[in-house]
Amino acid sequence: MPEKGNGTMHGLRLSVFGRSLLAGFVMSAICQAGTAPRVLILFSNDRLLPANQELEKGLRRAFEDGGKTTSVDLFAEFLDAVRFSGPEQSTAMEEFLRGRHRDTPPDAWIALGPQALDFLMQRRDSLFPGTPIVFGAIDTRQIAALTDTSGLAGRPMDWSIAPLIEQLPEMRPEVRRILLVSGAADFDRIRHEQALAHAGPFRDRYTIETSHGEPLDELLEKVSKLPKNALVIYLSYFQTPDGRTLLPRNVAAWLAEKSSVPVLCLYETYVGAGVLGGAMMPFEEEGRAIGAIARKVVEGADAEEIGILPPGKPRWIIDERAMRRHGWDKRSMPPDAEIRFRKPSLWEAYRTGVLIGTAALLLQSALIIGLLAARARQRRAENEKQLSESRFSKVFMASPVSISVIRQSDGQIVDANPAWERTTGVSRDEAMGYTHLELGFGFEGPSDQRYLEYLASGKGLRDFEQRLRMPNGSCRLLSVSTELANLHGEPCYISMAKDITEIQEAEEARQKLQQASRLGMLGELTASIAHEVNQPLGAILSNADAATMLMELPDPPLDEIREILSDIRRDDMRASEVIRQVRSMVARGETRMISLHPGDLARGVAAMVRHDCRRRSITFICDVAENLPGISGEKVRIEQVMLNMLLNAMDALKEVKQDQRHIRMAVGLTEDGLVDISVADTGPGVPPDLMERIFENFFTTKSEGMGLGLALSRSIAEAHGGKLLARNAPGGGACFHLILPAIP
């Protein structure tokens, strides 16, 4: 079996040499005529490898697309680096390329594979100097290791097995062992080392085993005896330990035939040889992307300005035959997976026969029934059409949603319902036969030309928010959805618009209330904030005076002065942190969800109120559990809820004796694994009949309160997927709990 593969490679090598020689004569003649730019493709390995064929197909299709350059001389050479390695071979190849292309030097290089890029980078000053290089099919790590990328453009490929392993728990949860398979060539070794590095984070869940450069017979014997809780990830196998060169696709087929478990892979060209598939980047798509870059270069773009683009995103490609053979459920595959070699259904397999039989039956029925049946069908169709139009008309006219029908060809309004008239202030009769632009509507954002381009595109919209200026001068915010339909033989847009101006204004008012609540809380903490700032400022002043005195001495102690300056810098940073925290509470900038540590939040808020607690003779404790998970949220809004709970607790202790005033803030986990931030006081507690009402808007038991703090806090908690609860402690006092989901 392996010997057959080796013979195939010798035949391919001769074939490629013959084709390259013939192409050289033809392309030389074309270039001498000066008809097209010359692009020289350099493959790392045999040009007829399936992966290289797919890459070249994508390259050529990229140059066949429309554009300024309609003809490019694409000429291909290959190093065959697996079989012909070493500096002597590289030197011989350099001389060969220089002599062969001396009269018609390339306008650009395309290096496909790591060996080709290494070859050109080492000879960029001696082999056609100044020629830009476009690379592809090269791992991201090799590109990251380059120190000089001048004159270089391209897109690397991410060969990581991490996306493949990450999906395994959902696809096959019982898998516990993974065997990584690679050959003995240098290329195989590099892929093997990369895969081991990528598999490192998964060793807690899986036992990672390797087979690198193992004799083929022993490898096939090993995979045939793997247990059911194992699977194979096949990387590449270009060469056996004794130096025989093989086609990696052939090895994939032998592994899939012998293996007792599924074989996953990273290369699309292995799919169809019996392997199950995997997360991969199709080579033809990669070739098309590389070709697009090379095309820009030959059309005049600067390769260095194009630079190194990010790698493409791999996607799952599955062989359904292998999936059925190993009993994997299609429903456990990734939802966006591409399923190939799908077994056709009965309809797909025998469609022609079914169609012929059905056509014959219909023809016979038509001959028997004749004009009577045709007439009956026509009447039924007309009745159904009239009924459908009647139903649509009733829904159209009675709908509370603003609906208009717009002809795609010219943008004229064909019909509009009463809700549209109320929203726009334009009557249906006035609008019929005119476009929105002719009626005086204005779009904030897209230009009139963009609107016309949208009409021509035929694309629909879903809940698209657009601010529209009405003919009467008012401006409304609309949520628009459109659908292109054929009405009376003409393509028309059915446009549905919902006026959300008041909803937007209500949201803005809610944000202003939250801002006002935060400002109110900071007002109550003025003494604490002043104390937190004055302490470091006083220390800075004292240290500055001491430093001044020391500097006046005949022999100033410089070490002691350096320590004083270090203390001044530390106190300055402490005061700056207090000011930064206050500014973050006051600012009204755009909020965003970020990962937060609940313990750090609690300690920061505790620092803000600790002085105020001492001023009120309150014993304050902040207790944070260890090993807490993170939470996702808006930092300022969560701090707002915590401050509100603490200020309410402090207010509840006004009438309590000084030696009995205690507040405890605790951060821990509930039994369900949720983050629990609680504030407990030793006050009188909450009357049972008011336990639920305290969260209502504008309800308060304080003479100076607005009744918004707890209501806003509960809405903030719910917006973060959590909840705000209140209860009375058995020993007296109230306890409020902010429950938030933890980041998995």
C-alpha cells in the first residue's frame, strides 16, 4: 500500500516537470510581447498535491474576476522541499530560477508554504531584488517570527487544533483520549510541535497521546485497537522514518480504513478519503484571498502598505459517510457545519423517474378531465386570490402599525394605511404616485443616493432604526422592517414602521434618573470623599516640608529624600485613585459590559463609605470570600446599587445606640453558584407590609428621600440578569442581597 503511494509521487514529479517546461516556453513568449504583468508562484512542495491544486485554482479565479488588470502571466515553480532539502538543493534551485527567468523577471512572487517563503526571504537581495513577495498557506507563528516584513504582504493560516478540540464536548462528550498523528518529515515535525502546544490547555479533560514519525504499519496497527472513548487527529504524513515520500491524503485514507475510531483532520483535501472532517480553512478560498492581494500588488499597490492580513476563520466540514459509519449524530455537529457526501433521499435518488411518472399521470388526468377541470381550477384560483386580497386589505387598513407599499422600480408610494397617515401627517391621496423624497421626507444619516441604491438592491430590513424628518418639519425615530413582494406583477416593498420616539425619550429619561441618583449618593458621601483626598494631600504636604528641611542641610541625606519622594508619589496616586473613582460615578459616557471581579468592586465601594461610617460611629465590616468567579456588567451601575444599599443601611442606624450600630457587607456564592453581594445592618428592619413596596417608584419612608434609589437598583440588577432582594434578619435588622450571574 505505501509503495503504491511512493510510485504515484514519482509519476507526479515527472508530470509536473513536463508541464512546467511547457509552460515556461509559452509564458516566455507572452511576456516578450509585453501583454501582461508576470507573477511567479513558488510552491513549497509538489504542485500536484491536492492542497496545492486547490490553492492554485483559487489564485487563478482571483485573477479572472473583473478589474483593471484583465490578463496576468501566472507561472508556477515548486521546490519539492520534502524530498529535496538541504542547502545544496536550495542553491541549485536559486541558480535554476535565476537562469530560467533572467530575461523575463517576475513583477511579483507568490510564496505558497513555509519552505517557499523561507527560500525567498533568504534570497530577497540576490534573486530578483526588489520584487514584492505575497505569501500564503503559512502558519501564523512563522509570520510572527519574521523580523523584516518590508516588501511583504499576504495572509497566514491558523493551523491551531484548538477550535477542533473545543467543539468535542458537545459533539462527543464521552471522548477522553486524543491521538495526534504526524509523519517524519520536517514539515510533519513542525505541525506536530504546533499541535502539542495548542493541545496543552485541554490536558485536564483529555489524555493527549502522540504518534510522530512512527512506521506506517505500526501506526495502522495502533489505530485499529483504540478504545471507543478515543479519537485520532491526523496532522500530516509526508515521509516515513526510512525516508519514503507519501501523499498525505493517501495516508488519511489508510488511517480512516483501519482506525476503530473517527479520524479528524485540519486539511480540507483529506475530506472524502474516509476521515470524519474537522475545523478547517478551504484551500480554494484561501487561494482566492491570496490572489486578491497579489492582484492589488501587480495593479500598482504597495505590498508593504497592504501588509499582513489576519487569518481566515476556519469552519467545520464533515463527511456524512464517516459520520454514519461511526454512529455520530448529525444534530451534535456544529450548526454551521458543511455536510458533504450526503446520502441522497429517495426523492433525490429517483427524482427523474418520479417526475416522469407524475408527468404521465398528470397528462392522462388532463386528457380525461379536460376543459371542465381547467375551468374549475381557474375559478378556484380566482376566488382564492380575491379572498387573499380581501384579507390582506383588511389587515392592511386595520393594522396599528404604519404600513406603506413602495414600488421598487421608481420608489413611488403605491398604497398606505391610516396608521401611516397618522404617523407622517400626510394623507394617502396626497402620497399616491410620489416618492418619499418628492413628498419632503428627509433621512438623517444615509444620503438620498443611498436610499435609491437600497431600493435597487432588493434587500429587506429587520428592525432598522432610522430617524426620519417629516414634511411638517417634525423628526421621529422609527423602527423599520421591509419585505420585497410581487404585487400585481410588480416588485414592491412592503414597509412597516413603528414609532419608537417616545421609547427612546423614556430611555434617556431613565438614564438621567440614574445619573441623578448617583450624584445624590455622592453628595451624601462628601465627607468621606473629602477625608480620603485630604489624608494623602496632608501626607504630601508634610513630606514636602520634611524634604525641604533636609535639602537645606550642608550634606543632604539623599537616600532619605528619595524615600520621602517615593512616599509623596504613593500618596499622590492614592488621591488620584479617589478622584478617578468619583469621576467614573459622575460621568455620563457610554457604558459597556466588561468582566469585573465582585471582590474588587466591594473593596472599592467600602473605601468610599468607610470614613462616613466612622463619623457616624458605625462599625463597618467588608467580608470577601476567596476564589470568587467574575461577573459581567457595567462597573458604574453595579457600584451605584452597592452604594445605595450601604447608604440605606447607614440611614437605618440613625436611631440605634452608637455601640449597637453595625453594618456588614459580604461577597460570596449562593448554592446555585451565583454571586451574592449582601449588606446587613442592625437597624429596626423593614416592616413586613412594606417589604415589596420599598422597590416601587417614588415610594419612600424617608422625609427627604425621592423613592427612586431601590427602584433604580432593582432595574439595574435585572438588566444584568440578576435580582435585588430584601429580608429581615432573625436577630434584627434588614439584609439586602444583590444576586448576579457568574461568568462561566
